[in-house]
Amino acid sequence: MVRVLSVLLGFLALGAALAGGWNPLPIRAGYVGGATLVLAALAARWYWRERQVSGDDPGAAERHAWLCMVGTALICGFVGVVLMTPGSEIHRSVGDTGGVDSWTMFAGGLIAWGVLYDRNAVSDERDRAIDAHAQKIGYAALVTLLLVLLLALGLAPKHAMARFTHWLIANTLLMLIMVAALIQYAAQLLGYARSALQLDRGADA
């Protein structure tokens, strides 16, 4: 469980740092983020192959959840900082810096998905049960986030909402969808972590 939360916070922080101007390379932040996702997928593939020897490697559904959580966390961290930065192109309805970088990271995530794709993958009852529970959590998170936004739009003082243009509201809604998806993927991985812990306790009993 600690590993899930550590990876989640780490990639959120990386996305936020890239949006905030931290970039060790003389290339766009989107290329750094996209390349990081591909390299992370390659490292995970090597690590999980090593664990196959002991039969301790995760199944295809769990691998997919890891990839989706990492990619979504990176983009959420990046877009979240852009949204909260006054004067960014999202607030001005002009420019394409954040959009290009976000889509570049998304493209890196697609390449990473290809790296980890397993055409022979199958899901079992445990996968379906964990996924169903995570979907409920993700749905509840999305409804809660949308209600908060609706209350803010409807009840906040007019001067406080003056800068919320249609463009900014649209991007905020997209961000809330990504956050809800991120919560769902994290819940799915935490479900796998709890399942593994229960199996270990059962084996020790």
C-alpha cells in the first residue's frame, strides 16, 4: 500500500514540477514526461520478468492499473499546476503550450502501453471483483467532485468566479474526470495490495 501511494505522489509531483518550470533537459516538458513513462514501462517490464521466476509477478489487469495510474498522475500533476497558475494559456484562452505537452505525455503513455501489452492476458474473478469495487469508488469520487464544482459555480461570489471562462470551466471539468480516474486506479491497486496481504497472512497461518 505504501508503494502505491509513493508512486502516485511521486508522479503527481513530477508532473507538477514539469509544469512549474523544472526541466533538467533542453527540450519541452512534454517530451520529458512522455519519455519518463516509456522508461518506467521498460523498467517495470524488466522487473516483472525477474519476478516471474518466483511466480510473484502481477497479472495483466494489475499491470494495466499501474500504467494507467502512473500516466494519469503525471498528467494530473502537470495540468493541475497549469490550471492553478494565473496568466497561463488556460486562463487566457490562447496558446497551446500546456495542451501540446499534455498530449505528448499521453502519446508516451500509449507507447508505454504497447511495451507492457500482453495479447495472452486473461482476467479472473479476483480481477473483476477488485475492478468493480474500484469503479464504484471512482464513480463516487467523480460525482463528489462535480457537486463541489457545481456548488462553487452556483454559490460563489460573482467577483470570485469572474475569471472562470467557458474555456477554463471546460478544462476544469476535464481535470475532474482525470482525478476521478486516478482515484479509481489507485483504489484498484490498493485492492490488489490488500489481496496479496491477505494471501500472505493465509499462507503464514
